[in-house]
Amino acid sequence: FLLHCYIRYVASPLSPLLPVGSVERPNTSSSSCPLGFYSKEELKPRLQRPLQDPGAPGAHGKPFLSGLMTQQEQQENQKG
């Protein structure tokens, strides 16, 4: 079975969906940036994170109720 698949793969022309060129990212770093350092464009996230909604539900679809915490939980919350 594997030999049959390999022969069909080798004998078939390349798929038009496969990339023809290099799959590496193009070098977009500025020449003023020394080796080992990143430019501001490279440090920006690729996708921007959406703003958080403070009224959005927490775990299990329920809001986080901070008024019902025990004294120990409040101290842990203050410590971080």
C-alpha cells in the first residue's frame, strides 16, 4: 500500500495548491537594526487581541463574584 502511494506521489505532477517558492518569511527587518535585535514592526503581534468586556461571563458562563470570597481567598487575591 505504501509503495503504491509513493509511486503515485512521485509520478504525479505537483499540485497547484502547493507553494512553489520558499515557505520562509521574507526578511523585513530594517538594516539599521543590529543582529540579534528586533525592529518595532517585528515585535508587534500579528493579530491584535480584542478588548476585554468586564461584564462578560467567567468560568462556566457565570460572572466572578468577589464579594463571596473567604478571608484566605481575599488575601490570596491581593497577593496576586
